Amino acid sequence: TTAETLIADLDGVLSARVDGGGAVRLGDRGWVVDWMVATESGWQMVADAGTARRHLVERAPGVETVVRVEGGPVVHRAFVAADRDGVPVVVVEARNDSPHAVGLAFMIRSLTDGTPLPAIEWTGRDTGEAVLRIGDEATAVLPEPAAVSGADDDESLVQTPSEPATSAFPVEGAIAGVTRVALVRPLPHTLTTRIAVSPDAPVSPTDVADAEAVARGWARHSRGGGRVELPEPVLNDLVAASRAQLLLAARSDRPDAGVGAAVVDARLADGLRAMGQDRLAAGLGARRLAQLDRKGFVDDGSAGPVAATGATLQILGGAAAGLEVDEVEDWLPEVSGMLVALDKAQGRSGTSDTWESFWIEAGRRGAERVLRLVGQDDAADQVRARRSPDTDDGPVGLLAALGGRGVGASSWSLMVSARAEIHQGRWPDEQLRWLVAATEATGVVPLAADDHLVAAELVALWRDLGAVEGSDGSIAMLPAVRSRWLGHALEAHDIPVGSGTVGFAIRWHGERPALLWESHGIEGVTLTCPGLDPGWSTREAKGDALLALPALDGDAGGSRT
């Protein structure tokens, strides 16, 4: 696959996309920062080498592309970092891990053959750096000497500096009317060089953090929310990468996957809640509230105002548990208006539209949560009475609704299918095998244009493995258990579910599991543990119990039959 991977800073101010060969595109600009490597055999585009491998840098939104040359690898990285003043910049760097010196060319290349680049001008600095201005679209700064050449094809581009250049930049110069400009320099063994690209003022590449420091920052911000500890190390790594990707998506522009921006926000918000990012999720809902029309519908620019309105209520209902009551009370006029709008919409169309029916039910459940949290139990009971017992507003219902809308076997729908399996007590073996294989093939978790939705569903899936809320409000801990987990310690802490949290630990007395559990904010709710003992349940907020001997299948999917 040649799917691009999104990189950005933590605040989502600056973003770019990296393709399978390491070429970096800022926003919607008509050019990329590509790269070439020269050995004794000559110059070669990395994208044409056939040996490039890529992966995320420490599971954060930074991409490492490795290409093998004669004798060893050359490592290319692209990530977004901030300078000392907090100004974000795209950093593109290359390190020579081969035993021999190579030539390196950072190449600014037009995405369309025959379409010239903006005029490129450069000037030198007293520090030895060179500043390139790419029309009025961006600036780029190199810290070391390099030679400059321009051409309309790759072969001609590198003929001008036929050997890796050692000369410094001219004090100033310009190139115009070409589709490619190369910045060429030698790269000795073990050395690293980089270029810093900014849409605004130039930023020195020596003033920004390295990729590992950026990854540590993402890791700190990705922690929080519930913690689920299961003996699934590969899946755990994928989830860790997805948490960072989800934070990135929530702060950046992203495609609506053909279902509308509000629906996308609702899926992201579900994953954000699993991370304890209720305020960020609430911000997505607040943005949609600003799009309310006079009839009480959310107009997100899609052709589905009913779905957009239900999705917005679902966001608010999920995020409300993590906010102060007075903050949630501010939503009540809009929530009431949206409920009236959904009631009217259902009265007009009935329940024949699976997609709209799903989001009407999801919206009502979200509204009920909001009303109960602010103490309006009578109003919440009235909303509950209007909910349909035949429509599941979780992953099972969403999967059916996606099918009714004609959304085929996308990577997103496969992840929704995986979550639906867990909610029904089955291990999603087929879907997760596909995910692991696809990730190994691409080297990164994002798989396609809907990678932000894949990340959100995967983060929520990991929470689901710890606990899920049923349509009747009950909480199922460990809804799907693999036979290979038996005998292992299984734990979850502060899983956000319903209007509160639940945590548990499984220890083993011989072949029988002992369950210790504790919940908050969901007093009186029925708790179960169907993956280990379908017959056990309690309404106690905390306690311990010795469960029955598990009866699991042979681990084709590894869950209870």
C-alpha cells in the first residue's frame, strides 16, 4: 500500500503527510520534500528502490523510512517538532548507518509532471545555514553546506552535481520554472543531516527537539483514562500507537469518510473517552453545537442532519461524565431542541432508515446521560421511554447501520466489526489478524484515508476488552476471553463506562478465577463477567468472588463459545 501517514504537533497547528517512500507533503501544497541516495552505483529515488521499510517512531506520529544501500541502511525520519519559542516545524532528517559515505539529496518535487515549482530563492546566514523560500508557500532551512540544482526529471537533476557536493551555498541565488530542485551534500558514516520546513518564518533545524524527544511528549499526552492489562503484547503496541494518532486526529482536519463530520467526531469522541480525554471530546461536541440550525438539527455540511444531530448528542452524553455539572447544564437548551428535532424526524420517516434510526437511538441515549447527570431524572425517564428496544446503539447497531448505508469492507468497518464481536462475547480473531498483517505490510497503524477512524475504534476496542455497557445499562467485565489467557493475571483500572468507571483484577485459585472489582459512579448497576462466568452477576459496587471453572473453546478465536 502507498497510504500516507499523518504527522503533526501536539496542538494540531502544523501537519503533513508522509508517503511510503518518505516523501513529505505539507497541507495541500502541490509539492513534496522527497529524497534520493547516491552510492558507487549512482543515484536512486528511495520510492523506486523496492527496499524501503517504514514504521512509526516509538509509536508516535513520526515516520521512519529505512532503505538499504550497499553495505547497510540509510534512515530517514519525518516528524513535527517545536523550536524554543514553541513554533512548530516539519523536520526531515537522514542518518547514514551504512559503513560507507553516501550522497544525499533532499528534493523539492512538484506532484504534477509539467507543473513547475514556485520560484525558489535562497540566502546564506552567518551561522553557515541556508534559508530557502519556496515561493510564498514555505521556508526551509539547512544547517550544512549543500549544492543546488534544478531540472524537470530526476536523472538530469543529479547530473549537475555529479558527485556529492562539498561546496557551500552561494550567498544568494534563485531557480524558477523547474519541477524539481535538489539540495545535495555528502553524508558520511554515522552522521545525520536535517532540513526544517515551515509554512511561515524560517526555523533553524538545530533549535528543535529530536524524534525521540517528540515521541516521549506524545507518550505523556497519550496516557490517561482507563488502563487495561491483558497478555496481548502485539495488540497493546498497536493500541498505544493508535492513542497518539487519535489525539492527532482530534486536533487536526480530517476527511469525513462519506458519513459526515459529526459522525466522525462521535467515533473519535468514543475513543477519546476511553483515554480519559473528556474535555477534548466535549470540544468536538461544542463545535457541532455551534452548527445548530433553527429547527434543532446540526448542519455539519453533510446530507444527513438527523445523523449529525444524533451523533452530537452521543458525544455530549459520553463526555458529560468527565465535566463539572454546571458545564453540562449549559447544554440543556440545545439538548432539548435536538431531542424535539429527532422526534419529528422519526415521525416523518418512521424506522425504515437503518442509518437514521441508529443515530436517533444513539442521540437519545446521549441525551438521557446528560439529563441524569444534571439531576433531571424525570426528563431522562421520558427520553428512555422513547428509546427503541430493537435498536442497539453500540458497535453491533453501528455495524448494521453502516451496512444499510452501503459502507463496505473498509478498514474502519472492519474495526467496528471487531468491536461488535467483543460486545457479543466473541474474540474478533479474523479482524485482528487482518489488522496485524496490514500493519506489518505498511509498517504503520494508519492504513488508508479512514486511519483516524481505525485509530479511534482500536482505542475503544481495547477498553471494550476490559468492560462494555449493554443496551440495558448493565456492565460486562471481560466480555470476551481467550483460552490462552487462562492462568494469567488480568487487570483493568478506571475504565470509563456508562456514567462512571469500573476496575477489576483476576487472580487464579488453581483453574478457577477469583474476581476482585470496584466501580464508581454506577451504583446499583448490574455487573457481570460473561467471558469467564456467564452465570455470575452482582449489584455491589465493590467486592470479590470466586468464579466458576471457565469453559472456553480451543482458541480458534479463543473466546467462550
